Amino acid sequence: MDENLLSEEYLSKFPTILCEALKSSDKYRNRFMKRVKTEYAPIKVYRGIHKDNILEDDDFICNIEEAEKYGGARYRKVNLEHYAISVNEDPKAIIKALSIPNVRHPWLGIAEGIMEQEYGPADFMNDATHHNWFLYKDAIPLMKERFKITDECKKMISESMT
């Protein structure tokens, strides 16, 4: 990605919190340009969610907003990645990382969906299955329709508890 793509018009597609971070920090802008791809093939991913049987807009807010709302992790040092949502191609990695179901923290389930470039750019680091997906602000309410809580997801969580 080059600097020309980070125009005022392009930045306005993102939630205000990310837009302001990219405008105010050369470090974040450089990292965004270096790591984030605007063009990629659709990928099946999983996302930790706050309830076990329902998806809400809040399941797709960035990590910083999520921590403020649900009292989750407090970041000693905020990184660019905290302005994205975390998704993973491996559902078991999400279950393990978030200890789902986790009654002390806000994650009780997982949902599966397709990460697509039309909803925002994402990073692809080496062969990692984890991605930071920088959703456009208009895409956030659409995600609860694009992701589903499946019987397979519920089964994986049940198996992790035994």
C-alpha cells in the first residue's frame, strides 16, 4: 500500500478512532502501509463473540473499544493492531487464546464468517492464521448478518470444556 491510498477520503471510511490514530501517528501510518493489504481473496475466519447464541454490532468493534466496553484487556502500550478486530482461520486457536467460554471475560462463543476485502483491509503476517481486520465503519453492522454461530462452533467449544 502506498501513502496516496491513505487519503482523507479513504480514511473517512474507517471508524473515527482508527481514522484519528492514522492521522495523528506516522508510526501507525507506516505500519498500516507496510502490513495491511487492501486486496485479498475471501477467507473463512472465526471471531470470539460476547454471547453464546446471538451476534450483535458490539461483537465487531475494534479491540480498544471492546476493552473499554467490556472491561477486558487494558493495553499498557497501544499498537495499531488494537484498532482492528481479531479473526483467526483456526477456530481452536480462538477458543484457546480467549479461554472460551470465559465467564470472567466477555467471550462466550465463536462465530464463523468470510473475511472479504470489500469490508476492510487486513494484515497477513507470514503464515499466521490470525489476522487483524480493519473494518470500515459501514461494514460493522453488516457483520452480524455475515457471520453465523454454527453447530460446529458450539461443538468445538463443548469439546474444549472436557
